[in-house]
Amino acid sequence: MNIKLCAPGFLLLVLFSSVQLHAQQSVTNSVESIKAKAEKGDADAQFNLGICYAKGRGVTNSDNEAAKWYGKAAEQGNAYAQCNLGICFKTGAGVTKDFNEAAKWYRKAADQGCAEAQCELGVCYAKGRGVAKDSAEAAKWYRMAAEQGFAGAQYNLGVSYYAGDGVTKDYSEAVKWYRKAAEQSFAEAQFSLGTCYERGNDVTKDYSEAVAWYRKAAEQGNAGAQFNLGVCYAKGRGVAKDSTEGAKWCRKAAEQGFADAQYNLGVSYYAGDGVTKDYSEAAKWYRKAADQGYTDAQFNLGFCYLNGQGVSQSDLEAYVWYSIVAAQGDKDAAHNRDFLASRMSRECIMEGQRRVAAFVPHKQTQD
């Protein structure tokens, strides 16, 4: 009954959506002056007043007021107000959440050349939010924004080329667009460019270059990059092998709810690799990953309960976790489950089966 002790590096493909409210110009006039102009129908002032309410600049923060003033400016054709109003409908800030309305306002702004809105509209098409799902249409709008230099769209277009989603798969194009966004310090693109160098996706495999890009993204808080940087330190890829540094970066990702990192941190504590051996900490991090549905963590948590390592020994708990893993086809887990069942009461087995049937993974990171 061996514990499982390794996890590979991780590649994350996530579409970027420009959720930050966009300010058309610096608000240099007093709020009173802006408000006076807004009330007289000045669209730019209405937009800026919306920004003031959204950010609490000179007025009490109010999403409702922000959406109201964006709406007034949007109706007059202000593209940035249209984009922000779309964001309000997408997030439910000051209005009832409505993807159809969001897509409608994004399109109005996108048709005027607003890059943020073009990117947002692309995400709508990619996810089928407020419009019929259409990967090719998504890529079209990403390209429009990307060619204006919008980093989020450059990244999303790179994702499209990497996955062959809406365009013909082309790692060379993916790398090109990742690089453009990465050079603007866009963390997700830096992370993705790092994975291309680690894997040799249409670039010469170069662990040192991968580490350089992972570090840039990791220092901005990107959990996937923090995890991959930790793996590089743990394995001595592109950097001198350093288990302590590996565990440090792994912890940063784990604390953000990144299941791969939670599992690896559990392994580090179990083995005393880069941290002081501590079975209680190992079990704690295994549980966090196991609750998210991470199979190896579930297996290892079962092992901890079977042997009373870091937790009170419990055949029932071990049976539950091994059963969950066995249901996914793991023969070792099935063997361990059956071994436990041979020494458990019928009532205990039934309770374990009830808990297995009720188990639902809870992801801690957002799509």
C-alpha cells in the first residue's frame, strides 16, 4: 500500500476577460463640475461620473449610480461607457446580471473599435454567454483587439492558436501572441510562454527561459506559474535544485487554492523535502486537494487514515477515500478498499458507501 509521491508541471489555458472598468481620461475636474456637465447631457462627463461612483472618487461608492451614468453616456454612443455598462451587466454590478445585455453593449462598443469591448465580446462567443457559442467568431474579435495591442486579447488569441479553437492549431502563432502579451507584463501570457519553452512548443526547449517567464508571472501572483516554478526548483530544471525554494513557491500556489500545488506541498511535508517532515501538515494539504477531486491526494489521504499518520487512524475514513479513487478505476485503491472492508462491520461499510455517494468535489479556483 504505497503512497503516491509525484505531480507533473502544469499548463493552464484560461481565457482572459477585461473585467477592470476602463477610464477614458483622467478625472481632473472636481466631481461637482463633472456632475454639473453630466446633468446637462455631456456624455464624457456622464461616463466620468460613472467612474467616480464605481471607484468612490469624491463620492460615496455606488454601483447603482455608476451603472446609471454609464447607461446615460452609453445611450449617447460613448464607447467606453458602453463597454463598462456591458461589464456591469456581466457581473451584476448595479444592475441585474444579464449576459444578453452585456453582449449587446459590448458589441456597440466593439463596433466603434473599443479594444476592451472587442476582447469581452470574444469571450462571450467563446463561452456562449449572451450569444451562440462560436469559437471562430471569438477568435475574430480577439484578433481585432490584439492588433490594437490589447494584452488580454493577445493572450486569448494565443490560447486559441494553442488549442486550435476557432483557428487552425498553430504553436508558432500561439507563441507569437503570448510573447506580445507577456512583454506587456501580462501574467497569464508570461506563464503560458514559460510552458511553451518548458515543452518546446515551436520554440527550442529551454528550461532557463521557461523559469525566467514563470518567475515574472509568479511574482505577479499567478498560481500556475508559482506551481511550475516550484516544480522547476524541486527538479533542478533551469535553476539549481533547491527543495526549500520549490516548497516556498508551491505553498504560494497552494494558498490560492491550486490543487496540484496543495498535493505537492502535502508530498513535501510527508517526505520532509524542503520542509520539516510533518504528517499533520501533509494530511492537511492532501485534504485540501482531495476535496477538489484530486485523485492522488485522495489516495494519499486514505493512506494517512489507514496508518494514522497526521490524523487519527480510521478505517471508515480510509475506506471512503479509497472508494472514491477506486470508482475512477484505480486498482490499488480498489485493493485497499477491499482490504479495509474485510475488517469493517456491515454498518460501517454502509456508512462509508453513503458518504462516497454524497461526495462532490469543490473547486477552489475560478474558471
